[in-house]
Amino acid sequence: MKADLVEANGANIPAIGLGTWRLQDQACADAVQWAIEAGYRHIDTAARYENEAAVGAGIRASGLARDEVFITTKVWHSDLRLDDFRRSAEASLKRLGLSQVDLLLIHWPNSDVPLAESLNALAEAKRSGLTRHIGVSNFPARLLEQAVQQSCEPLTVNQCEYHPYLDQSRVRAACRAYGTAFTSYCPLGRGELTQEPLIEAIAGKYGKTPAQVVLRWHVQQPGTVAIPKSGNRQRIAENLNIFDFVLSGEEMRNISGLARPDGRMVRPAWDMDFEDEI
Ligand SMILES: NC(=O)c1ccc[n+]([C@@H]2O[C@H](COP(=O)([O-])OP(=O)(O)OC[C@H]3O[C@@H](n4cnc5c(N)ncnc54)[C@H](OP(=O)(O)O)[C@@H]3O)[C@@H](O)[C@H]2O)c1
């Protein structure tokens, strides 16, 4: 099974990627290799995950040609000054064993660094060939708008928390307005959605699992990519096997109706402007 592609500002991004946060060492390398063997062509990592070397090892172990897999990494919010940024991106490439990633993201905004400086560092990473595409992560709508206006290179992706318990319509509308793809992290609500009775009922109707229904809900929304994490070979394959059924409009709306005010699962451990809007 292969994922559909999401086109955004010149990039073609496989709509399902493997999330790798909390996967480490051999378990991480194995998960990446299993994912590629199952048909994944998109892997998400970050300098902060301290697993880039294992991600690189897993890709090499799969034997897949480098240009067949879309690899995203991220620069941590403490490294957004020009020199720190370049150092971080180069160190990521070294650990991955690659000369270039497909997508480099600012992992979280940092109001102590002028936005223009971090965007300049991001664009510079693209111009110098460290990455094919650039984007951001955890940028609320207002900040994304400023970033799009100030960036001299198109922003391909905004990666944010999104799952049926969390309404993200504002930032998603902003992404649509700028042609920026929206990548859903924690797409399964860290697994919690798989216990949800409504999702279980829809899964039964299609002979699918709850996780497959939730991932299908993501990729059926325009411009949307999802990066579920699993370290389990069977669940890794299961999470990609979602391109052979279609949820009805009513099912999509009912699933979206699970959103609740306390639905957010990820909050930064540091003070951040725009926190109310992420
Ligand atoms: N940009 C950011 O700031 C940011 C923040 C958080 C996450 N992320 C990215 O997003 C990725 C995904 O987010 P996440 O890992 O927090 O949460 P998630 O993908 O929503 O959920 C992962 C959890 O669901 C379980 N799971 C996976 N597939 C399943 C299935 N088919 N059935 C039942 N349970 C299943 C996993 O367990 P098993 O491993 O045991 O299968 C794991 O406990 C991360 O790995 C990372 O790459 C980015």
C-alpha cells in the first residue's frame, strides 16, 4: 500500500508518514525499516528526538533509494539564531547520514529570536542545499500569517497537534489560505482515539480498525498529512492501510464533533507567546 501525495508549494508529500518521537536506537531503526517495507515513503524526526542516527540507519537497512523517501527533521526552538540554526541543521544531516533532507522545520516558535532572523536562517538552509523544502511547526494562525509575509521562500508545511478531540479550524484555514500543507501530529491522540465508541462503531462498519478510521479522517481533509507513531510492526502496516475506503460526509462531521475544549495534549514546558492560540 502507498500513501496518496499532498501537493504544497512545490512539494509532494506522502499523506502518511511515520512519527518517531520516543523511538530510540535499534527499536527506532527497526520501526523505520518496517515502515519502508510496508510502503511508507515519509519519515518524521527532529534533532530533539535524539534518534536521527537510528532513523538514518533504518533507511539504509531498508535498501530504498534515497530519493524515494521524504524525510523531515526539525530545529529546536533554542537554536533559531542564524549560526545556531545552521549548526543544528548540519548536525542533523550528519547524524542522519544524508546530504539533504526533504523538509526542515522550525520545531517551535521562539519570541526571544526575531521571527525574521529564524525565517532567514530557514531560507538560508534551503538556498545552501541542506533541505529541499522548509516549513514551521506549532505556529498558530496569526504567527503563520506573519511568517508567510516575511519569508522569502514558500513555507511548505505547518506541523501542529490535530486529532478529533482538538478543533484546529483557525490554523487549518490559515494553511489553506497560504497553500501550506497541514501535518497532523499526535494524529491518534496518542492512541486515546482508538478507544472512542463512535470511532469503534464506524470501524466495524468498514471492517477497519479505529486507528485506520481516525487516520482516514485526517487524510480525507484537503491538504492534510498525518504522521502516526508506532513501534509495532503490525500497527505500522495497519496505519498505512487506509487508502481503500472512504468515510461519508456525515461520518467526517460526526468524528469532528468529538472536539472538546480540553482536547489539547501537547503544551510546551516553557513560556511561549501565542500559547492560547496554538
Ligand atoms: N512538531 C511537534 O512539536 C510534535 C509534537 C509531538 C509529536 N510530533 C510527531 O508526531 C508523531 C506522532 O505523535 P505521537 O507519537 O505523540 O502520537 P500518536 O501518533 O497520535 O499516537 C502514538 C500512540 O498510539 C499508539 N498506536 C499507534 N498505532 C496504533 C494503532 N494502529 N492502534 C492502536 N494504537 C496505536 C502507539 O503505540 P505503539 O507504538 O505501541 O503502536 C503510541 O502509543 C511523533 O512521533 C512525532 O514524530 C511532533
